[in-house]
Amino acid sequence: MQHKITINQSIKNVLPGCRLGVIKATGTNEATSSAIKQKIKASISQWKDKSFDDVRSHPVMKDFRQAYKALGADPNRYRPAADSLLRRIIKKKELYNINLYVDLINLLSMETVYSIGGFDADKINGAISLTKAPEGILYEGIGRGKINIKNIPVLQDNQGYFGSPTSDSVRTKIDVSTRNLLIVYYDFYQNNRLFTALQLTKDYLEKYGKARDIVSYIAE
């Protein structure tokens, strides 16, 4: 579960303040608890009567959209995951329960407006680097099919690309067999909200996820 995480120069050249909030934890995944379902329901109620402009104008979302544009990616074509999630809520579309850890990450995304990477750490091979995806790169996004990740900030291990703020890949997805979690917050402009988000994640993992051996740090 020890994976060194760095930020590639291709990102730093464009976004020198970029950093990653990283949380590693061990636990037992299971069906979504009633407590998490209630928390999700409450968070949905906070967003369902908002507008798309409310999402776009949120300080965290503004950072994501600005970073995508700076890297040469269109944030309207390949929306950050939090943008897609909140737009779905505003459109009154149903959110499906997947499993405890996936739903917990979705809840955190609703509450923090960060697009959060959630991975089964045992499916990651070697060191991890956040890099700018070159032209012609596609991977299988969860529920998205093949997506073109050109110019999007993307995590890469020894096997290839596996996670971005737009969509995580099928290869490293969290499922009911997941025991070792890796959660990544993408932060492009040194937003102070990152520290609150990391603490909230630790609290939720302990309270609702029954997680242990929780380690939190910032990679720069």
C-alpha cells in the first residue's frame, strides 16, 4: 500500500501551486449504511434547488475550471466529477448507492465540491505521478466507457493512467473486496478549503467507514 506520489513537471510548469491531498486507510467495504444514506439525502436537499451557476461560481469549482483551461482542456466537455454530480442533483436525477466507500466519497464531493479520486490501493502498481495526459490517450472511465483524457490532469502508475478529476478508471475502482483505500483531493491553486476537506474525510472514515490506520498528508 506504500505508493510514492509526486507531481510531474508537465503540471508544475502550468500550475506551480498544484498539490494533492492524500488519505490512505484500511477498512472493510460493505453495503452503504443507513447513516450515510441519510447524510447523502441531507446533502442533496442542500443542492437540489441550486442553479448550475451556483456550482460554477463555487470557489473550489472555479479553481477546477480554471486549471482545466490552463492545461488546454475543456471543462464543459470533460467536466470535473463534482460538477457532473452536482448538475445531476440539480436536474433531479436519482443518485444510486454503489457501496459504502464509493458513496462516502460522493458525499464528501457534494459537501466539499472537490472532485475526489477514490481508488483500491492494491490495484495500483508502483509509484504515482500526477501528469498532463498527452494526445491520443484514452482509458475506461467508471460508467463512462472510453474517454479521451488529453490535457486533463491524470494520475499514472507503472501500468498507465488510472484516475483524473473527470473520471476514475475501471482498473483501480473501489468494489466490495476493497480493503486498502487511497483517496486523492486535487488542489490546483493552494485553496485553504483543502485542509477542512481532509479533516472531514478522516472524520467520516472513522465514524461511518470504520476505517483504521488512517494517514493524511499533502503531496506537492
